[in-house]
Amino acid sequence: MPTPQMTPEQRAAALEKARIVRQQRSEITNKLSMGIMSADEVLGKAGDPVIGRMKVKTFINALPGYGKVKTEKLMEELGIPETRRIQGLGSKQIENLKKALA
């Protein structure tokens, strides 16, 4: 399927929107790493498109004490695929993730 043709104005607007969303996700990961936000707070806002489209791996990796290896191990134990996004988690997976991160 070919990509849709966009006018330069539409392209600029889409790029600006994407930049804003990336910046918001970056702020969330920074707040997680500094302990300003908790994992429960973020998972509670899974319906928010900015948070919902964040990859679970990025989310867990931003938490203090979780590096690449520990994140991958936790996701494997919980049966969460590496490419899964927060909005794609089932209710059981969210509950198990909250318990594991508590």
C-alpha cells in the first residue's frame, strides 16, 4: 500500500504533532526514573493515547532499578511480548505487572 500524499502543510503539522508526543513520553519516562511518578499512576492512565502508545519495555526500563536484562526477564516471566504497548496489555497482564513492580 503506497503512502498517502500529503501537502507540505499537512506534513509539517504531522511532524509537529509527533514531536510533541515524543516530548510528552520523554517527560513521563524522566518522571518515572526520578521517582516523581509511580508505575501505578502511569498504568492507571493507560487510556491516555500518549501513555497507551508507549512500549511496555520502555516503561519498565525507565523505572529505577530496572535495566535491560531485568526488564527483559520480567516481561518474559509475565508473558508480555517485547513489542507490546501499554494499551495492548490485557487486564490480567496489567494486574500482574502492577504486583511485580510494587
